[in-house]
Amino acid sequence: MTRNLSRRALMALGVAGAGSVLLAACSSSGSSGSSSSSGQSAAKPTAASASSGAAQPTAAPTATPRASLSAQGKGNVDLFWQVSQSDAWMKASVSTMPAFFTNAPSVGNVTLQPTPGDWENKLVASMVAGTAPDVFDMWGDIMPPFVERGQVEDVQSYVNRDYKAADLADFYDWQWHDFVMPWLNNIRFGMPRYVNIMFTWYRKDLFDAAGVKYPTTDWTHDDYASAAIKLTKKDSSGRVTQYGLGYPVWSWDRYWYKPTIWGGHTVDPQDNTKAAFDSEQSLAAFEWSRKLMWDDKAMINPLTIQNESFLLHFPTGILAMAEDGIYPFEMDDAIQGKFEWAYQHTPKGPTGQRKVLGTTDGTAMWKGSKHKDEAWELQKWVAGPEYQLAIVKATGRVPVRHSVLNQWADIAAQTRPNLKNANLKVAIEAMQMGYPGAREFYKDNNAAQEIIVPALQKVFVSGGTPVSYFKQVAQQVTQAEKNGAR
Amino acid sequence: MSTTQKVEAPAARRGRHLSQRQVEGLLGLLFVSPYIVHFVVLQAGTILYSLFLSFFESDMLTTMKFIGLDNYRYLFENEPLFLQTLKVTAIYTFVAVPVATILSMSIAVLLNQNLRYQGIFRTLYYMPAVVSGVAVALVWMWVLQPDYGLSAVIFNALGMQSPRWFWSEQWALPGLIMISLWGTGTNMLLYLAGLQAIPTQLLEAARIDGANAIRVFLNITLPMLTPTIFFNVILNIIGSFQVFVPAYIITQGGPNNATLTMVLLVYQKAFQNFHFGYASSIAWVLFIVILFFSLLVFHSSDRWVYYEGGVRR
């Protein structure tokens, strides 16, 4: 006997199907079904994207814009500062303002506006319209187009005027130098705001369970790969349930430093219009990642975590190690003491060299600002010890001055007892070793990015393409750089 | 004097008397005036400026150099992504539009039946159309997550492996096309209105003549629905060629440019590479492409669109 499906049943089935799609999507929270972290740590969820700009967890797009904050002084100059950080950071910033107003009595009001979604584009639009903020948060990677187009004030003259040798020595050499791009007329495009450095995060519980020794300062990439393979677990169907390592090789701001420690380059040091990632050394570095990701299945593919921040997924158990920035308080919020974990320096490369992205997160002054002196005072304040200390206490982020860094680890561990065993001293050691730093820049970085990002996706995200493909890509980049691509 | 004035006044009023047609015309203009004002004040100027800009090398900040047709020449002769974006956008349009048309019409036909809870079904089917594009994109990213999304559950239940969807060059575009079907509620509503405007006497006459349901649908319903189909197809073609949000939110054009649409290319060239003049030229080429296909559909409409009481040429 057959039963015909009534029209009403068909309609209901359709509605139920759509409803279940929504419910299933809303209930998905990760591979292990664990709850995700709170706070501002989710990266913008973008499948197959390799163009993440910031080397920091950025806020996911939200429907409700965050509120601006303001601080009142007694002067008559109003400053507008576009801030790209969390609410906690903004509140801490405001709390320091009374002291700032003492240093800058002419300032009457500082408005801190959190960066809106698509803020880089809106910044361009506001510059065109003549309404850009006096001071805006930024990092070096995004600055060349603004500097080339004369939109950023060169603060070197202010530095020469206001800083003594002892002040300059308080900044980290590498970061201080990375705020100048020699091929852009040696303009000092900003002042440091905080520093982020890539380290390896590892879960001690998963290392113990797999019987793998904890990483050490002198470990190598062979040790790294070997540990990642041992830490990888699969279920009976062969599906990976725990990846040994997460390293965002598909990301524009992270792919470049492995070729460096293999002895190669991404840009020819003698000619910034020439791609250099087709050398044997660079290809070997790419192959290290490709093999670990696709052959050994020990390095996570962005699809598994929907390209979200490792911070969101590290606590779920899908990752035993992750190579990412240093966000102590955010990690403590996410992990909540549920397991032991720690930071370690990323391993040296086959050449014995160590290199990772160390960011130039800072503030820049818009050239069109009508209150440049006051804007400079604000930038100087942000890079100053008092402000840095307040930020350390509020966010745990690594400060930009040696004098504050000396207290940073203690303050962080006192504020968050769970961080006592997190090996925070790696950040202090990294500054002493001086290995973090900025990428190698092409003459037209955006033109190169437009070609390289799809190639990274082809090899690492989609898979099935050998790293020799980068030889062809390097030629395309060089051609675009030399011919002046649009 | 005063008497003369009293006589002349009504005559003057009679002179300004508007015909019914003129009143309707004025009312029509009144009703569309908000849009006309919006268009003239906020859109027309920028549209013309973008045309102007397309003949310049401009970053909108420092450079403004007249280069004639060079942007267009570069686009056709040197732009490595132009053909790819044209291909992606065309595939998206020519698959999404017919499928959306058939799907939304089918749902409308079903919802036009005399069902219990009809109002609830109509509301539920329309509801996805009111969800913002960004929210829809985020939801579908999880639905189509190939390891543990709903897609994986369904494929696993069938003993198959889920496609990698947005992480695969082959499946990313089909994934985006599938998402586009989520918003068929708007089309469905228009089809429903079209179905309800079909005179019942036509349907009854056909049934009395012995036509079965399929015959009634093919010979009465479908022809009478063609003005609505025409309207929807035109709007969908225009909208599909301009697809941006899902590609921007979900894939940013990847992997390996497999979902790089023309509008996304415009966006990248303008806001990421600071080539606003060049981006404007791409936008105008897209406008020509859309215009071409829209005119093609308009031109063909004489052959397949039936208006009640209309005379076939």
C-alpha cells in the first residue's frame, strides 16, 4: 500500500527542513561541541580566506556597533582616536586620560571610537571626505598605501624633539625600526601601542596523554613536526579528532617567516619588485607545512575551524599546539583553568635561525589632522610607560617598553593566577633575543597579495597542488610588480 | 467690478481643471517622488562621477590623471582576473536565476492551494527573505561545514563524504548558489500574488473542458504568470550579476579566486589596491553586461510573456 504525501505534509516538510538547517547551524559550536570562548577573540569567520590582516584576534562582525567613549579635559581641542581594541582596553585607556590631560592641557575632549566593521575601507573613505580621525590604531602591514599617498604624518620630527636616548632605548630595537619603511622616504609612520609576537601554545594535558615531551627553547622544526604527528588522533573512521599543530600558513601575514628561517626570502632583499619565494629554501619551508597538513594530517586546515581564531578552538581539544600571538588574559578567559598550558618559543629553522612575526601595532596620525601637536601628545602618551602599565593591568598584552616589560609577567600572573605556569617569560626572552619582526615588503604589497593569497589557498587550503606551483606564482608576482599591476 | 470678478474666477478654475488621466499621472509622480528625489540627490551624481572616474587614474586621495580609455584597455588586455570574475559571475547568474525561478514558483503554487494553516506556511516560507545577508552567510557556513556541519551529517547518513564546499575550488561556487536559494521568499511572494490574480473563470473553464491539473498549469497558469516571471527574472539577473555579500563574507573570493565575483573585484581594486578609477571602469563594464542580458530578456519577452487581454504581435 502506498501513502501519498499530502500537499500540507510537503509544505511542513519544507518548513521543517529549513528550520533544521537553522537549528543545526545555530547549535554548531566547534568540532568537539565544546563551548567557545567568550570575549573578543573570535576572528572574522571567513572560509578560505588567507588575507587576515591583523596578527591578533579581532572581533567578529556584530550587528550592534560598540559605543564610543570619551574623556573630558579642560582645554579647547577635541581629539578623535579610532581604537581597534576591546572594551576593556578602551576603558583602561579612558582611565588614564586624567594624567594625559595634565601633560596636554590644551586638549578638551578625547573621543575613543571603536573601529567599525570594514574599518580600513571606512578610513579610506573618511580620508577622502576629510573627516578621518586625528589618531588611528594600525599595524605596519596596512600602512604602505596610506604612507605612499601622504595620508600619514611623519612623526620623526616630534620624536627628535621629545625623546632622549634613554627613552629610545626603552623601546624594542626591532619594533622601533619597523615603524620606518626605508623605501617610503624613511617616514616614521606611527608609534608603538603594544606588541604581539608569535609563539607556540601547547596543552600539557594532551602532551602528557600522548607521552610527548614538552617543547623546549632549543627544539627544531623536525621536533615540532614529530611532536605534531604524535599528538594527532583519529577516530575509527579515520577522521582527525585532535590535530597536533595549528599554524596559519594560509595567512598572508604569517606564511612568510618560515621561508626566512629555512634560509630563503619572500621578497628579494636587493630588489623589492622581485618575488623570492621560489628558491629551494623557501619551497622546502612551504613543503614542511604542506606535508604536515596534507600528507600527515597533523596540521589543521582552516576548514576544520572555519578559519576562526585558534584561541576559540584551543580550549576545545581540537588542537594540541598552536602557533599564534600572545594573548594571556584572553587565553585565561577561554581556558578558565580547565587544563595546564604554556607558551614556548617557536622552533628554530634548519639554518639555526629563529624568526616570527612581531607586530608593529601602533597609532598613526592622520596628515589632515587640524591638531597635530595634540595628536602627537596622544600618541606619545599611548607609547608612554604610564599608559602601557595601565594596559598591561587591564588586558595582559605585552607592552612596548622594556621598563614595563620587566613588570609585565609578574603583573599578569598576579592578576590571573592561572598564568603562573604559562611560561610568560618567553616574551621577555624574545625581546632579548630580538628575533621577532616585520615581514619583507614588496614595492606594491597589495598587488603581490592579490596573487599570493589565492596561491596559498590553492596549495594549503584546497590541497592537491605541489609547492613547486609557487615558482610560477613568484614569476607572476615579479611581473605584476615590475609592470605596475592595478 | 466685484460682479465681474465673481464671474471670472470660476472660469479661471475651469481653465486649470485636470483630466482624470492627468490627475492619475500627477498622483503617480507624487507616489514615486521619494524615490526620484533619492535617486537624483544621492545616486545619480555618484553614478555619473564613477563614469567620469573610469577615465582617470585615481586613488581618490592624491592622484587624478586623465588616461582616456586606458583603464578599459588594461581590463580587457591585461587584467588576469577579469575573465575569471566574468566566468564566476555568469555561472552564478545562469544557474541561480533559473533554479530560483523554478523553486520559488513551485513553492508559490503549493502555497496557493487550499491548505490548512496556509497563512503560517506562507509566513514561514517568506521568513528567510527578511534575514540579513550576513546572518544567512554565517549560518550557511556552519551548515556546509564539511566535517561536522549538517551537510556532513546528511552525506554521512547516505554513506557518502560531504563536499568540501567553501574550501574547495569545485564546490565553493555551487555552495554560494545554494545559499542564494535561501532567499526565494521574495520571489515566492510575487508569484503568489501573480497566481491569485489569475481569473478563476479561466481555470474553471479549462477544468470543465476536461483539462487535468498539469494541463491547466501548463496552458492557463503558466502563461498567465509570465508577466510575473518576466519581472522576477529581470530583477534576479540584475541582482545575481551584482552578487557580493556571500562571496565577501564567506570566501572573500577564494579559494584560489573560485568565487571571485565582479563586484568583489571592484571592491578589491578600489578599497584594497586604491585604484578607484580602474574599479569604476570594471563597474561600468559590469553595467554593460547587465544591460545586455536585461535587454535580451526584454527583447525576448514579446515571444513568451502574455498579458491578459493583450494582443500578440
